[in-house]
Amino acid sequence: MTAARAMAHDASFVLEARNVVKDFPGARALDGVSFAVHPGEVHALVGENGAGKSTLIKVLSGVHPHGSFEGEVRVDGRAVKFRGIGDSERAGIGVIHQELALVDYMTAAENIFLGDEPVRFGLVDFEKMYARSMELLGSLGVEVDAGSMVGELGVSLKQMVEIAKAVRKKSRVLVLDEPTAALASREVKALLDLIASLRDQGAAIVYISHKLEEVFAVADRITVLRDGKSVASRRASDWTRQEVIGAMVGREVSEVFPRVDRSPGPVALEVEDLSIEAPGRPGVYILDKVSFSVREGRILGVAGLMGSGRTSLLSALFGSPPGKRTGRIKVRGVEVQIDSPSQAIAAGLALAPEDRKLHGLIRSFSVKDNLSMVHLDDFVRFGLVDSAREREACREAAAAMGVKAPSLEAAVETLSGGNQQKVVLGKWLLRAPRVLLLDEPTRGIDVGAKAEVHENIGRLAAKGMAVIMASSELPEVLGVSDEILVLREGKVAARLDRGEAAAEKIMEAAT
């Protein structure tokens, strides 16, 4: 550690919460939480979904104003009374949410200065705004033209623009909420490098993430929340990964990726020379002659960098390719034509999509209705739905997946992310598919829920399903899969058995 960094750690807290208690009707979200961050420090805040992380950040950033909670917030050692977000921003606190607050049809410069544009002769001085934005982006090492439309930028560059916006406002504390959820490995490294640079310039960073590899790579200190309480806070070097997980879930987690004994069966799915032509770009292929097979009772992990074709592969198999598709698909040795999701389901395929809220669930519907909607025809007798049979089948599926809900009639949107994902998986138990396609099955859910989802995936495979799981998280791919298919720029770059697979080999093939 440099002398400057050592001095920064000896400085007083720039932001602090003391014994914060926050109640909602029928629930206590924060129960005496204390949390503090030094200037020149990356302080990771971790915990399962529902642990209180989001509520704490809303208290610190003025979303929950003074008077709506007990305890106090301090800036530079002095108690403050934030009446709203504006007060916290003026105090130097900037929050960058997972859902970025940018306007796509405006330029990067216009977003960076939004609401505080430089003015000359009563008009916005676009030239000055552009020049200042380029200077700011350059100082952060961000290669973006300030005149670019934000809607045309990738997620990682949008995030950099959001950070530049916060830095321009002279934010001394940056709160990043799941900042790498949609980033590829190389983009993650660029973001972590930028965070380290800001820290070394004296900024205080609050880093919230479910990805413990990143937490240990960037954090100076780690605080764990559980059930609305701050249960432990130590320097990152004093923690092990297993200790963090144990503190998060309140129990020892001996195996992050539980294994279920199972034997492979016959080949369930064969894919031969599957290609997808990019829409409007003749001769350019999203997938290029991809071939593989997977047996019943086996889990095939699909790895690759962003843009490698992981999601496009699963979409094509489920009958919704992003472009013109060629190639052959066989289920149990019989060639099938799959041009729509309904044909995919009829052929014995099922999909748990990457964006469960948008494509996997109807959030305002009940748990029961989400579980049964794909298979309602199975419960029809004499033209009417047999509600008793439907309810019993849904009850059994929910119990098998371990769905925690007040009742089958509870709206899915009221459940945690982990339980929503269990509902997405559970609906396919009502008519067990031959092949289950999983796209980022644990994205955005906490460590404890991840272990349950992984266990459920293993159990489904043990029942004879063939599972194809695409994931951007290498530990997940390595921990869950029997075999791993590595894609690079739409082509198969490698196929590895579990015994020979390693993160280094996968990344070497993927890049």
C-alpha cells in the first residue's frame, strides 16, 4: 500500500451510518445497522437479497429522508439531515444504480451535464460542454466521444458515462450497485481498474455485488449484512470467501456448488451446423456452424465472452433466433423443425430466459398462474380448467423447487429474486421437458439462493433431463457443469470435460 493510501485509511470517515433502524409496515428492514467508509477506500457491502443493502443505501442517499428512520447519518463526522436525493448529492454522495439513469437519445456530454448545463448568452454552450466532457472522460481513461448518443453505447461505456457524471458533480462517495451484472470479463476489468484509480485519488467507494471474486479483487474492507443487521466488518485480507458466505447466510456453506449423483442416459439433443445470419447483414453470422450434443442426465455449460453467442444459441434452440437460421436439430435422434417457442415446447424443450422479469414471468400474476400458464391444456376437462388439479400440481411443483411464498395466490413480484427464479424453473416440472435451457439462471440472486437453484438444477438433471446452461460466471460454469462448451464470436472454440476444465483454459479458448 502506498503512503498516500495508508494516510487515507487513517482519515476520519467521510460517510457513516450509526445504529440505523428502518421499519416498513409489518417488517423491520434495518435493525441497528452501522456502516462507515473512509476516503481512499473501497468498502464492499454484501449480503443475501433482503439483507437490507438497498434500504441502507436509500437511507445514506436521502431516498428515505431524515425522520423516516431511527439513528443518524454523518458526513465528515457531522450529523446530517437529508430531506431528499438533492441534499445527499450536494453533500458529495453519488449513487450509480444497476438500472442506469441515462437518457438514450441524448449525447454523453448532455447526460454528464444534465440539469447543470454551461450557459452563454442565455443559451446552452454546447462547445464548452463537449470540451469539458472530453476532458473529464479522458481523465478517467474512458475512450468515448462525448458527442456519441448514449443509446448507441454498450452497457460498459454507459456505466463509464454514469461515473463521469458523478465525478463531475464532485461526488466524494460513489455507491455502485451491482455494477458488473451485464458486463463481460474484459469490461469488468476496465471498470475495476477505474474504481481503483478513483480510490487512489481519494474517493470513497461503496461497492455492492453478489460476485465475491470481484469483491475480493477490489475491496479494502468488507461489511456483511444479514436479516437487517450488520453482522461483521473486517479488512478484505482478513476474510476468506467461505467466511463471507457463512456470514451472509448465517451458516457454514461447505459446498457452494452441491453435486447430485446421476448417470448419463441416451443423447437427448443433437445440434449440427447451427448458423444464424445477422439481420440485415448478409454473410455475417451470430452463430457459425455450431455443433454439439448433450445426454439425458447431463449438464452442458455454455461459456464465452459477451457477444460470443451464448444467448443466441439458446434462443435459436427455443424457436426464436435473432436472424435466419440454418442447420439441424434432433431430439432423441429425430430431426425436429423448431420455428417458434410452441414448437420447441412440443418437441420437449423448455427455456428459463436471462431476463426472468421480462420474458420468464408475468410479475403481477400469482405463483400458481405463473407455474401453470404454459400447461393449462393439461388441466382442461370438458372445456373447463380443473382448478383442483391445477392447484395440486402447482403446489407439488412449488414444494419440489422450495419456493418460499405466503401462498400460491401471492403475486410473483412480491417474492425475492431467488424465489422468482424457482418459479421459472418450477413451471417446467408440470410437464417435464427432455431438454432444459437455462440462460444466466442465477443472475441477480444472492449466494444462499444460488446454492438452492444449483441444487434444483442438479436434481432436474438427476431425473433424466438434459440441461444446457449458459452463464457469464466462470465459477458457476465450472461448479455445475459436467461438460463445457466454449463459444467465441459465434463459433465453438472448445469442448471440455469437467475433469479437464479450468478457468484458465476456458478464458484462453474464449479470447
